[in-house]
Amino acid sequence: MSQEPLASEVRADLHMLYEACVADLAFFKTQQWSVANYTLLVYAALVGASEFAKNAPSFIRGIGVVLVLLIMLMAISLLASLHRSIKVRRARLEAIRAKLSAEFRAAWGSMEKERDYLRPIAPLTSAVIIGAVVAATFIYYGPLAK
């Protein structure tokens, strides 16, 4: 015979899951910014290192460009994975909120949230791609002002 959980146990479970989802969201968003920041930092390091090989044959400079492209693909993959995780946690939060008390939902609804038309994934991915193009150009052709 299965025993139904008590209302207080369900409320405690929902509260625990809610807190975990909120913490996960904060962590994933921070990680997105860290991935983008460190990617741009690695691009800058590769451009700086390419200054030592400015007289090297184009094959050697091409290796630097390939490295930039590989780093860009890894960063975009990580950003997309984090974005999917954020979407899952947001969906979980919506499901949890629907099960919480009417008082909680009324308080939550009093702060109507505007629709996010530009999620951080778009500008972060754009920065990674634009940074890769700029870095690859500087690595292969050198600084534009000579």
C-alpha cells in the first residue's frame, strides 16, 4: 500500500527544488559569461603570441587561425549547452511555481516580468564569433596599421 506524502513534505520538496533551480540558474549564467570572457582572453593571447611569428610562413600563421576557429567552436558549444541547461531550469521553475500556494503566485505575479527579447546567449555568441574573426585576421595578416 503506497503512502501519500504529507502536504508539508510536498511543500518542503518543492521549496528545496525551487532553491536548487534558482542556484543552478545563477551558476549557469555566470558560467556563460566566464566562457565568453576567457575565450576572448585566449584570442588576445594568441594574437600577442603571433607577433613573435610575424615573419613566419603563412602555414605557421594558418595554424594560429585554425586554433582560433577550434576555440571558437568549443566556446559556442559550451555556451549552447549552458543555454539549454538554463532553459530546462526555467521550465522547471515554471512547473514548480504552478504548484506553490496561491499567495506565492499572487506575489510572484505582482512583478510581471517583461519578455526577454535578447537573451545573453545572443550577444555572448556574437562576441565570441566577432572576436574569432578579428583574432584570425590579426594572426594571419598582422596588425592593420603598420
